Amino acid sequence: MRIALDAMGGDCGPELIIEGALSALRGNKDFEIILLGPSDFLSQQLATLGMNDDVARRLHIEHAPETITMHETPVDAVRRKKNSTIMVGFELVKAERADAVVSAGNSGATMASAIKKLGRLKGVSRPGIASLFPTLKNPVMIMDLGANVDCRPQHLLQFAIMASSCISKILKLDRPRVGLLSIGEEAGKGNTLVKEAHELLSASKLNFFGNVEGRDVYQGNVDVIVCDGFVGNVSLKVSEGLAEAAMQMLRSEIEKSLRAKLGYLLIRHAFNNFRKRVDYAEYGGAPLLGINGAGIVSHGKSNSVAIKNAIVIAANMVRNKVNESIIQALEEQTV
Amino acid sequence: MRIALDAMGGDCGPELIIEGALSALRGNKDFEIILLGPSDFLSQQLATLGMNDDVARRLHIEHAPETITMHETPVDAVRRKKNSTIMVGFELVKAERADAVVSAGNSGATMASAIKKLGRLKGVSRPGIASLFPTLKNPVMIMDLGANVDCRPQHLLQFAIMASSCISKILKLDRPRVGLLSIGEEAGKGNTLVKEAHELLSASKLNFFGNVEGRDVYQGNVDVIVCDGFVGNVSLKVSEGLAEAAMQMLRSEIEKSLRAKLGYLLIRHAFNNFRKRVDYAEYGGAPLLGINGAGIVSHGKSNSVAIKNAIVIAANMVRNKVNESIIQALEEQTV
């Protein structure tokens, strides 16, 4: 198995991405990694790093001289930059020289590039972005996180089927419970989209739990939560923003007294464990579901741990044939 | 000025609500409070409490034998329970025997009741729920928080005008900055509703800042954020849920070691200050904007501090003639 890794994407810089790649190779023997980026530059980078023969043998470079930045418009960028890391990556998948692409770069462009090069899976009308989130119990997979801002009820049903197949394979869950994000638990609560999606989900073969509210997201009572990409993206970013603001406020309160500063020294270890428990880096990356291949987008602020975990998720998806499971579930649904 | 207070609404029980009323009366000399609920029951409750003559003179009871529970459907409940605390409260406002209603009960029923008894302000197509939220800088007013789940762009423009008028009056802000909640800062980002609302807001007389993302909500770079009620409600509840889950996870990490428990004792004061800073109770209640009168809904889990602050906000709205300011701003907009 070969995972193509965008060495130039994201805000973290190629050094951390390569560090993540080496760490993934050291921990896993069943795949190889192809670094995507300007080959001279990447060769120079690798020359400065120590690595054992086994890792060196499984690390390759594919020349991709262009990079799509975070602020470029996805469709335009994909059309103009045919030699960008992302486009070259999905070209490798198309040519069967790689099995998956991982990128911490522009997620819209990664999705556009995947659709352009690989197309959609049979039966899928709208591919989307799914991701695992920490909860008080097991992680929950939320879909869509921003690829589809205006959805029809049928799209939400498909997100539910795709995310359900994916989490069932990668976390070995039998019949994952699916929740529909709304503003009240009762079936009649929500906007028009959600009310109609509720009917489709109730009539489906999925293990449909019913509506869940925003406050249930982090409770872990369901395995999958579906919503349109606008609501999903806002929820994700509100959560990130709240966590950041809360840490900042807490820090400023602690810095007001010596007593609290001493207390912080004693409590720091518990704090770090807590942070690790909720850190997106631990959850790796967000699979693009519904494309005819495997693609993972990582957070733009990914560190090497996040990159490593994204690579591991990509390998897990390929190994467990998530796409075959999605195609089958979609077929069963329409029978 | 007289504020009618639903003594039976919410999950906290009448004792805490009455405590909040007494605290509001002690701290403010320019209004009276009318408690809404079964008169015998309320008289008994008051008889057990010590209060000075000044407070006793400004505390009244209005008999309202019925209560609308949290799980009743607003429109049905309002039709069936004509003698409910909420309906009696808005009847008092209609009869000019009270100036505002505060309730920690069913917020949908409070809105339905306000519209039924008082109607909409001139020029308003959809009244909505607004509320102040803590940020790293000044509080931000978000509207709508759940009254309107399917919106047109024109509604979002009106929410912006109403929230802008309200925050400008109650926090004495000159030309509040208005942000539109979306999934990217650029004007072209968002769903169809948001893209169209962006054009209306850009062309308006408001101090329009542009799109803001979920992660900006708690930064405090704008004074008002507008969104449809579905997105607003999900964002609010995701925030509450994340805060609760995070505290629970942090607590369980702290309890794993004696060292961390000791640290917590030292840090507790800073923690409590932080909690107070982000506690919804400090922000009191959420004004219903666009109704021809004043109504405030409080969180169902309100404590006496939240009730007191909701009463103070209600008085502030009446004193500062927020509704007159809204009517004027709507008229200027359409000129």
C-alpha cells in the first residue's frame, strides 16, 4: 500500500509533515509513503534527516512543483495548477501508483481535485468531508463538515450511509447509531431540510437514533451525526473558537495570582492529559467520503502527530475497503 | 416601571426565581415586580421570606393558575392555556399594567404568546431571539437563536437591524459592528441564504463588518452576529455541550492524582473567576426582539443570579426605549 502525502500543504511547514511521515513509517510496516512536492527541495530536506534503512526504503518522492495555497478558490486553483501537490497526488491514485492522498492544505481544493481526477463512487450524489470528534464516550463521526453548504434531504441520507459505513469499518462497530443534528429531540423539530431528512432516515436501513441537539455532540450517545456542510462547519469552528477563547481566559485568570500559578504547576499534567484527550491531532484527519479513491484532509494547523494519525487513518480506510462497503450500503438502500 | 416575572417557568423552581426577584428589587429602585403564578402558592412562598418594607411594597402577585411546561408545543400550549403565567404576563403588558415579561420557561411558547397578545413591531416580518455572549473583549449579541429555523435574506437583514439597535441602546455603543456568520471570511463564502444576505447587509446603513466564522464568535471583533435560528441554536447548544463535556473530562483527569487535586485547591479561585466570566447567568436573559412590547427569555437552568440579570436587562430595554429605536432604524432602512 502506498500513501501519497502533500509535503507542502498547511501552515505547519514541510519539516513537521516529513516528521509525521517518518513517525508513521516507523510505527507501521504495511505501507510506503510518497512525498509530494518540488523534488530537489524534498531531497535536500531528507538528506538532513537520519533514518534507518527500512524507513528510507519505504519513503519516496514524486515531483510536484506547484502548491495551492489556503486562500485560493478551489475550482480555479485545481484548473490552473495541474502540477500542484494535490493534483499530482490524485493522479498517482488514478494511475494506481498510490492508494490514498493525505493533505493538510486547502481542503476545498483537495475535494475538487479528488472529484476531478477520480470522480464519485457509484451511487453518490455529493461527496463530503467526515471527521471523528472526541466525546465523553467513544468518538463520533460528523458529516458533512463544509463541502456541501446547500443540501437536500437525500444528501443527508447519503452522508449518514457513508459515515456509517466508514466508522463501522475503521472502528469495528456493528450497526453504528446515527443521529440527525437538530434543535430539539422530537421528530417534528428542526428546519425544513432536517424534518424531511428525518423521514428518510427513519425509513432507511440505518440504525437511526433520531434527532440530536448541539449539546449532545460531545456526549457520545451516537456514533455518527449528520448535518449539512454549513451547519457542520460552523459547529466545528465554534467549538475550536470556544476552546481557544476559554483557554486564553483561564490563563489570564491564573496569571493574576501566585497561588493559582503554583496550583497550575501541580495540575499541569492533568491539564495536558485533558488536552491530549480533546486534541484534534489525536483524531488525525478527515476522510473525504464518496470519492472513487481515498483522500484525507488534515487540519491546516496540523502538527507531526496529526499528520502521522491522518496517514494511519488513510491506511486503515484502504485496508478495510471502506469504499466497497459504502457502495454496497448505497445499493442495499435503494433496493 | 413594572416587570412581570414568570414565577413557575424553568427547571430551577419558584424559590430561586423569587430569590432573583428580591435581589433585583434590592439592587434597583426604579421598578416593581409582578410575580406570575397561582396566587395562594405565591403568597405562601412570600410569607416564609424576610424582606424589608421597600422591597415588599414593590413586589406584587398576579394570579395565573396554569403553567406551560418545557415540552409542550408552543402554538398549541398558548391556545389551550389562556391562564398560563406567560399568557397572563403578556396580557398585563397589553393592558399597560406591566412593561415587560421575563420567563425562564418554554421560550417558544413565550415567543408565541408575545406575538399573539402584542403583535409585531411595525415593519418587522419575523421577531427573533437575541442574546449576549461573553467574548475575549466585549459581549457580542447573536440573533436569531432559534425562533426562525427557515429564513430568507431579508429576515437576516432585519435581525441585524434589530440586534444593532438593541445592543447600541443597552450597552451604549455607537454604530455597533455587525458580522454575518458564515464558513469563510470572503463575501462569496457561505450557503445561498448567507451570500444573498451579505449583499443586503453590504447595501444597508448598518456598520457591516462582513462575514465572521464560527471561530470568531468568542473573539469579540464584532458587536452583533446574525444567523438563521437553526444555525444560531445549534451553535449555542454546541458551545454549552462542549463546555460541559470539557469540564467533566478535566475533572476526571484531576481526580486521577493527589498532586492534581492539591493543585486544583490552589487554582480553584481562578477557575471560579473564569466560570463567572463565561457563565450565561451573568448575561441574564435573551430579549425577544421585534415584538410590540418587551419580553425576555431566560435559560431553563437559570439560577437566581440569571433571573436577577434578566430582570435588569428587561428594565434596561424599557428604560432605553429599544423598541422605538428598532422602529426608527427599520424605517430609515427602507427610505
